[in-house]
Amino acid sequence: MPKASELKRGMVVELANEPYIVSAIEVRNPSSRGASTLYKVRFNHLTTKQKRDESLKGEDFLKDVDCERRLVQYSYQDGNSYVFMDNESFEQFMIDSNDIEDLLGYISEGLDNIVGVLLDGQLVAIELPAAVTLAIVETSPGIKGATAAARTKPAKLSTGLEVQVPEYIENGELIRVNTDTGKFMSRA
């Protein structure tokens, strides 16, 4: 049974006897002395996808939902669904693009090390690796000697995602992007 202070994005918990996945967490530290830290958490229902916002204290306990986690690999897009393949059994799972719309900018062909969350044999959510490697398809030309400056420029990636990159990065380069923050990490 995790406490509210131990919640992480992608965890599945039970609220009002229904399974919910944690989609966003905002920590609020009150200014008054002795007041406990509040966690404003956005949950998404696993089957109906309904959003639910809760404000929890750090000591509040939540009940774990027994769901299966498997390592999957992105295979292909089939209309409005994305197909993932289990790395061990080669079983395929489909998930609607609306269920993972905030993650689509990080999913590229053959992406591996994705954790698939299964409830009753159905893929209901995915957890991406901490960083992904993507190619830059469009950015302004690199500037020689710009490594000393900490200035950035926008770059469009192969998945359509746009991130800020250092000025010395050029078109066609592979970069690593943090999937939690959406920020440039390094060249790949």
C-alpha cells in the first residue's frame, strides 16, 4: 500500500473500488508551519479513461491494484491504435491513441524497453523508458563555436515533437530526450 508521497506517474491504484492510473502529480508545500505537504494528483480511470483529481496528504494510504507489467516493444500503428509486442511471448497488444496521446511524441518505430500495464489481459497503459533517441528533421543551421554559449533553438523531431536544443546541433543528428520533462539531454 503506497503512501501519497510515494506515488509516481504510471502507478495503478484503487480509488472508490475502481482502478486508476496516476497521470500527473503536483507537490504543494504549504507556507504555514506544521502544515503537511499536499499532493494534487490527476488520475485516469483504466477502462473508462475518465479523469479524476484528488488532493492527498503525504501520509494518506492508497490501495495497489493487481495488474501485470510486461516489457513490450512498439511495433506499428494500425489506424487509430498502436500495436505493442511482448518481448518474451511475442503476443501483440493494441491501445487506442487517445489513451497515450501525451506519450506519442516519444514513440518511434522499434522503441524498446517500454513497460506495458495489463489489466485482465488488456493493455491499458504504457510507461516509457527514462530517455529516448530521436532524429532531428528540422532546425536552423548550427553555429560554429556555439558550444560555449548556453543558448538554444527549437528543433522538430522525427515523431513531430518539438524540443529546445543547443545551437550547435544540426539537422539529421540523433539526440536523447528525457521522456518525463520533454527536454534535450545529449547527443546520441
